[in-house]
Amino acid sequence: MSDDMMKQLASYKAQLQQVEAALSTDPENEDLLKLQKDLQEVLELTKDLLSSQPTVAPTSSESSATTSQSHSWKAGDSCMAVWNVDGQLYKAEIEEIDEENGTAAITFLGYGNAEVVPLHGLKPAEQGAASEESKSRREQIAEQREYKKKKAQKKVQRMKELEQEREVQKCKWQQFNNKAYSKNKKGQVKKSIFASPESVNGKVGVGTCGIADKPMTQYQDSSKYNVRHLMPQ
């Protein structure tokens, strides 16, 4: 997800540069100003979402393994062990250690329950208080993460809305560019027969299209070619 967002971020930056370049020649264009504002907002939202991406934390099993490797256990030691019923840590005492299988027979203090647990799951008793603090800290982190998740969802929704608005603004911008191109495009313009003549002798609407200044076609008088001229004298 972060890779896609990085690509989107680069795309938004490029679009913003194009809009700002267009604004340098037309600083009062409302459509471009609106598009600039939307792009700036979506850039900030994308940066916030990227910064709120969760980091990979070490798992509890990795943490437990590290603790067990750094501690040498023996029978009679007090420890913190996980009760398999609820998965929580409780104070216990080691009754026996099986080095070959990597397990320990323990008894939970105050409860009397006896269990065989892996050695790597044991923690020093002095970490009991720290474990409670860690649990509270984990709850706080979970709450913060949930809050950031909801906040991120709102930002994603806002980004979708901005994307829709940006598409509308982009269409307007393209229309604006097309109009500007049409005005600057060089080409021949079809002349109307009702255009004003270029010479003083020309008449509006007289003659063929595009030649209003030329005189009308002259036709020979046909009155002398009547039937009498064809009769023998």
C-alpha cells in the first residue's frame, strides 16, 4: 500500500507543478486556483497517511525467546509463566527443569495449579510489574492505533471526494486549454458572401461566394435575335 501511495504522491506533485505553471500565465483563473487548492490538500492527506503507516514490532514469541536465552533457570526460582487458560502471565515457582526437552514443571503461586511449560516462555519475577505496565502501554498503543486508523479512513474518504472534484476541474482545465489553442491556431477562414467588400465598388451579397468585389456576369442582349431576323427577305 505504501508503494502505491508513494506513486500517487509523486503524481500529485507533478500535477501541482503543471497547475502552478498554468497559473503563472493566468493567475486569476478560478478553475486553476480551485484545482491548486485541492491538489495541495490531497498532497497533505497522502503525506499524513504515509506517516501513520504502522511499523513492524517484534512479536511476543521473539521477545520471550530473547528473554529465555539471556536467563539461566534452576529449580526453586520464582518466575512469571503464562497460564494456558487465559494466556496471561502469573507468578510461579519452578519445581523441576527438563533440559533435554526444554521444559519446566512450575506451580502458580496463590493458585496451586501445576503445569509443564516451555522454558522460553518463562520470564523473571521482577518483570511482573514491568509486564503490567507493558500491558497498559500495549492497550494505549492499541487505542492510538485504532484512533489513527479511523482518522486515516476519514482521510481516505476525503481523498476520494477530492479526486472526484479534481476530475471535474481537470475537464474544465482541458476545455480552457482547448479554447486557448483554438484562438492561437492559424488557418484560413471561410469568407461569407455577406462579408463587407474590400473595394468601394463591391456590393454586399452580389456575386459568387468570396468574389463580392468582382462585377456581375454580363449577358448579351438577346432581343435582336427574334423571329423576324430568321425570315427570308
